[in-house]
Amino acid sequence: MRLNFSETGKKLKSSIIRELLKDAMNENVISFGGGVPDPKTFPREKLAEIAKDVVLNEYSQSLQYGPTEGDPQMRKTYLEFLEETEGISGLNEDNILVTVGSQSALSLISTVFLDKQSKYFVSKPVYLGAASAFVMNSEQYEYLVLHEDGIDIDHLSKRLTELEKNGELERVKFIYVVPNFHNPAGVTLSLDKRKALIELAEKYDLPIIEDDPYGELRYEGERIPSLFKLAGKDRVLMLRTFSKILSPGMRLGIVIGNKELIRKMVMAKQAADLCTPSITQRIVARFLQKYDLHELLKPTINLYKEKKNLMLKELEKAFKDMKGVTWTKPEGGLFIWLTLPEDFDTLEMMDIAKEIGVLFIPGSSFSLDGSCSNSMRLSFCLPPEKDIIKGVKRLKEAVVKYGKSKNLL
């Protein structure tokens, strides 16, 4: 049979993270790969109790098709949650859309904003899920290098000035950022840079896409106000998810923003998947109504903080004597970004690492041009403490073996 794929279809590639998760099933392999939450953090008994009640007593809503915008109870409850926990007010149900996880939201953003000639700003490295969604419609990306305090604002300002001067500003559709505990880099956008970013977005009248899956997982330091809190719904489109703080199996994402933009995304969602599952929305809505999520997150935060600190300690022990090796020191989230000397290629190194029994995500997976090849993302949330210790030792062994094979050490 002749399969005549579309241009978009020809661009589709398998996610390296999804592929590595298959290898992670091998009990002899320690995986620092996917950002998979520790199952011990799932409040399964509370969810089971609520799920039973929702199925038995609210079946006419929970087991039925729902509105594309999302379950009314879910939307109302989340807006109340935002006001109570972050002081974000002045919103109504026209400002919120419930999606099938944040990946669905990123795909919808790509659909409503981007075409072949569109430009957009992303970080380097960039979150893999965003990159895969955006390049389906446009490969005209603009990179912003990441520093310890977030994206390079000076470079953004310079490029926007140049694009305006060249008459190309109209092609720029948005600036995409992961401000808290960036995936994959682990860094956080400082308050000063948040304010500067908003000033630039206002000056050039551009939307900011604020993707914030990890903001609730802060282990030290003071919480920084969201871009949405600082700039409001007419400048910032905010993405949230329950995947990292409740359960990824719920597959629930939240989009908050300008009602005109939300309405356009609703139209795109009607064509994509009709509606987000009613049952998981109703379960999470009742969960938020019954329990204090932040209180329940405290054991999770303590667990991840211990694992993060342990991995940082082990990396220091393993690599302190190796010149040119650096890594980020996140205050929260799930990831550490490790960079090796310039001539190392972590994608090439994967086969050696698998043989030794450790997995990571190569840095080139988080670029749109194959760069970041000497870096890797390490996730500390899933492995138990003993495997973190053993896994970092294996990682050092893989780096040394690869380095010697290439005459780099």
C-alpha cells in the first residue's frame, strides 16, 4: 500500500524519552531518564475513595461526554484554588480550559498560533514536548540561551529590536518560557528577569506562554510570583498540570488566559479530541474541594528534596576531579542538567551507558538544531536513594569509558 504522508506527517519522530522508558523496565538498569513521579507520592487511597463516589453518585456527569472547555466543577474549583493559593482573581470560566495534560495544550497553542512563516522564541535547551509540538507547524524558532537565573533577556531585547527594524516583528507569535525549575535545565527565571520579560512583551505586544508544571515543587528559597500574576491574562497564557503534583495518569492540564485566546483553543480542541475525560476532571475537582493540596504535597517535597540533594552530593563526589564538567543546582522541580567537556557526545555515549546499566536523556534531544550534544538531563524523582548512589557511579564509569574511547581523557 502506498502511504503518501503529509508534510507534517513526514516530520513526526518518536520521542527518545518514550523509547528510553522501554529500556527503563529492565530491572538491571537504573534510569535517570523520564521525569516520572515516584508512585509513593500518589494519594491513591484518597483518590480511590473519591473515584468510587464520583462513579456511583455522579455518573450522569462523570461517565458522560463533557464540554470541550472542561467540566464546570473542575474549572470553577481550579479558579477558586488559584485565588486562594496565589491571589489570582478577576477570572471566570471563560478564562480556563482543561486539556489532556500540558502536551495537549502545547499542541493546541501550535495549532492556533503557528504557520510555516511564524517565528517564536524558546530557550536553549528547550523542553522537548514544546519543541515537538511547535516544529510541526513552524521551524522558524529563535533561541534564548539559559543562564542560572533564566533566559538571556538582553539577547531577547536585541533580537526583537532587529526583527522590528527588518519588518519581521509581525511574524513573531509568542515567547515560550518554563520559569520555574526549567525542564531540562532546572534553573529558575529570577524576579527581575520576569519583570524585564513582561516589559519587552508589553513593548512589542507579544504573548508570553508560561509553562509551569513544577512550580508547586519548590524545595528551598522563596516562591517567585508567576508571570501571569505579574502581568495578567491579557499578556500571559499560563499552563499548569496535575501530572507532577497529583498523578500523571489523570492526564489533566489547565490553561488560563485571555477569553478570546481560550475560545480559539477550544475550537481547535473540538477538532483534536472533542473533550477531556469527564471522570478524571470530576475526581480532581472533588479532591481539591476536600483536601488541602499544599499540605498533602509536603511529604512529596521532602522526599524529592532528599533525592535531589543526594544526587548533587554524588555528582560532586564523582565528577569534582574531572575538568570541564558542570551541573545545575535546582531549588525545585525534577531535573539536573549535566554538561561534559565540549567534545563529548552524550547521544553517542548512550550505548556505553546502557551496557553499564544507567540511562539519561542526551542533551541534543532538548534542542531544535542538534546542539547541546555534550549535555544530559538527569531526573532524580523516581529512583530510590540507593539507586541514585549506584547510578551516579555508573554514570561516571560511562563518561570515563566513552572519553577514553574517543581519546578525550
